[in-house]
Amino acid sequence: MVGQERTQAEQEQSATVALPHLVPGLEAIGAGAYVVDELGCIVAVNSHAELLLGRSAAELVGQDAHDLLHRGPQGQPLLTTQCAMRQAFHSGSPAQGRDEHFERGDGSLVRVSWVLTPYALGDTGPGTLVVFHPPGPAEDTDRGGEGSSETLSDFERLALLADTTTQLTSTLDVDEALRRLVGLVLPRLADWAVVDLITERDEVWRTVVVQADGDALVRHEELEGPMPPVPEESVMPLSRALRGIASALAGAETYRGTEPDSGIMVEQRRLFETAGIRSAVMAPLRSTRAVLGALTLGRAKRGAFTAADLPLLEDIARRAGLALDNARLYQRQRKVAETMQNHLLPHLPEVPGLQLTVRYLPAPDASQVGGDWYDAFRLSDGATALAIGDVVGHDLEAAAGMAQLRNMLRAYGWSQQEPPSRVVERLDAAIMPITDVTMATLVFARLTETDDGRWQLTWTNAGHPPPLLVTRDGLAEYLTDGHGILLGTGVRTPRTDATVVLPPGSTLLLYTDGLVEAPGHTLDEGMHKLRRHAAALAHRPLPSLTDQLLRRVQPPGHDDVALLVLRTPGRDGR
């Protein structure tokens, strides 16, 4: 049947999940907009689209956009091979078109111009943003004026705003957001782009100064750097923009022959003179909470900006401000998380005769803090305790749970001179009533020196990857004994201990699963890789072994990784 060429398998897979968190971003576009998933089913729609299509969001979300909306000039259903929008959707590249027809809820047709661009949906997979509106009379008129925003058609403005929304909302890195912003406005709208940002200490920093030189974008770092403070009374355009008052136009005459009223005016005049800017527009970069800075677009080789350009540039600046605010909030959370993690992870004790080293690598795509942890501390009877564990989660709550677990383990280990299995049984019994930890894994070990100068390891394992023991000669063996269920299940089963005497000059590795788990590979493959490389590096000094092992084994886009490595003295005592 026409319009139903999707396979049965595709239809079964298209149990579309609505994504309402996308709607605020779509509302900011100011035209009809909807997002489809990788099968072309609508997952989010804005109110402009509801109005233009005469259909509610409930009637749109979950439907195949092509089957529901796309029609020929006479209202006839279209084969996907006849539909320009569907073909562009399958190509996965940005596209635009005119004179297409959508069917409204009452059966009537609305003629639309549209722009389509890939749109990240996060964990749910790739998506596509569709922005559309009834074409205006200006869209069929070529108004000339190369590169001038005032000569962009309504459709071209709409496409630019849609592209701005897509690109800026798909990154949480401030530097990357600024790079994308510059690429959107240069050379399309201006010859120069300048971004001044207000720091958390209310200082102004000229963060980006970029010139469009043909198709190349040239960064001018000599014009970047700290700026004077924002004056409270200045009426000059940049000062007003940085205070969030208004956007404004400026020309070379704005700064020529005028007595400076602030240090910022001096710096802006220097920029105009150095860059040869003859016309500029400055717009505030705002979040919903504060002014973040200002965007300056300058022209040195083309016609001047006019008041007609301000709405478009303000719209771009508004989208940029929201994206930068999101990125800043994310990076601030990441910094807090990293600081918390650094304070939570302990310093290692000095144990005569033993070498100890640790590494902790946060997950690059999480909030930079997780439940992976390690510990090493002296016990009341002189033995040394070793621990490696993982609390479920990758957020501050997981880190807090990890701190609770570690502190409780230290208390039990110090006060109860018992085998590791008994200490962990006590810990497991206390987790549910005392902590916020849902589930966790743990290897807890007790290391003692024997009368003949060798080192004996006794351990118990609560659902954690097994320790790896590597001899000086490169023989590697996983210590799989002493294994039991993970912590926090509520099941009370006796735990067992295992004991081994560590050979002279051997290396013991305690690690978390982020080192051996990688998408598309089995756990056995990851553990085999770790064993092979650890054996090959057995002769290396301990810090070198640890660093090289992480470089060779750590999966790309890894989970957070904790690694605790111990080496016993050789036969010569070293």
C-alpha cells in the first residue's frame, strides 16, 4: 500500500518513545518544528507545528511523519521514492526544499517550505529535526547582496536558526559550542566574530576573536585575553550588551574621535582599528538567570548592518546564550565532581618493603565522578588492608555512597581483627539499613609479612572482577577463589576467604570493570587483553607498568577506572 513501504520488522521496532524534554528547544525556533527518530516517527513537536497542521501533539507523536503528513499537490499519498523530504531524511544530511504539501487534521493541504537536519537524541539514537512554515512571497525573490543577513530570505533565516539550535544544543563543551557558533555566523553573516564572556568572578574575558579569510577561519589570539570591568553607566554598545540592556549597531565612527568612557571602550576601539571593522552589531549572550557575555559581529569588506538585521542576530545570540549556560552548568558540575572525587580517594600508606601505586580515571562522558574506588590502610594489628570496589551509578550520589562504604569498611577493618570474609559480612549486613548504597562490588584483602620475609594475601571477593597476579617472569593468573555475591542484595550467605603467598618481585593488580569492559567485546576478551599486557609489562618499574597498562588496555570512551597495583620485593630485597 502507498505510504506503507516500511518492513514489518521496522514497524515492530518503532514503538516510539515520546521525548518531551525536546519541546522547549523546539518552541524557541519560532516556526513549525518536529523531531523524528531513525525510523521517521515523530517523537516531539512544538506548538507552532500543532497550529499549522491542525493536529495536537498527541495526534502527531508516535506517527510516521511521511505516512501522516506528506502529500502530492492534489492531496494524493506519495511513495517514499517520490517524496523529496523522505529521500533527504534517508540521506542523513541537511537539506531544504519548497512547494511541499502537508495534510492537516481536517484533510486540507498546507503548502510549506522546509529544512531538515540531523538532530542528536542522546541514548535513544540518531534523529532528525524538521522545521517548516508556509512560504512567504519573499522566498521566491532573489534580493542579492552576498553575505548580508538583511538579504537572507525568510526561509534562509529559518534554516540558519534551525542549524544554530541543532549544533549548539548537541554539545556540553563550552569551547566546542563557541567553535560551532563562529562557524555558523562566519562568513555567512560577517567578516569577524568576537565573543566576550563574563567569568564566575564577574571578570570579562575576550574569549574568541576570529576572522573569515575566504573559506578559512583565522583565530587572532593576540586580540584575546582579559578585558577591563563592565562599566555601570557607559552608553557604548558593547558595555550595554555586557550589562544585558540591549543589542546595538556600531560603526567605525562610534569609536573614532570619542573620548573613552571606560577601559572596555578602549579595547573595542583597538579591535575596530586592528580588524578594519566598519560596521558591527553587538548582542547580549543571556541565560535564563544571568548575562553570560556578548557576541560582536563585524564587517570590514561588505555592506553595513542595519536595524533589520538585529532580530536575526538577537535570536542567534539567545540560542547561543542558552547553549553556553547549559555547557557551563555541566562543566561546573564536572569540576565539583572531580574535586569531590579527589578528596574522597585516599592517600596510600607507606609499607616497608612494598611498592604501591594507584590510578583513577573518570568516565569522559559521565558527570566525571562515579562509584569506583580503592583504599589501602594499616590495620590495628600491623597488617595492611587493600580494597577495590564499585558502587552502582555515575553521579554524585554514587560518589557519596562510595564514601559511606569506604568509611564503614575502614571502621570494621580496624576494630574487628577478623578474616576479610567476616569483615565484609558485617559490612553487607549494614549497607541496607545505614547507607544509601543500592548495590556494590568489592574485593577486600589483608596483607601480612610472614616470618620468612614473604608476603601473604588473604582476600574475599563480593561480585568484583578477580585480582590479577603477575610474577616477575611474566606468568599471569587471575585469583578467582574466595568469590561470593555482590553487596546490597539482602541475601545472607556465608562468605569465604582465599589465601596465596605472593612470589618475590610479583605484581598484584586490583582494578574495576571499566578497565576490562568495552562495548562490542565480551568480558572474557577484556580480561584476556589485561592479562596479556600485564604479563608483557611485568619487568617495568611499577609507575611505568601502570601507565602503559592503562594506555594499552583502557577501552575508548571508557567507564570510570580505578586501579590499585602492588609489588612485592624481589629476592634481593628490592
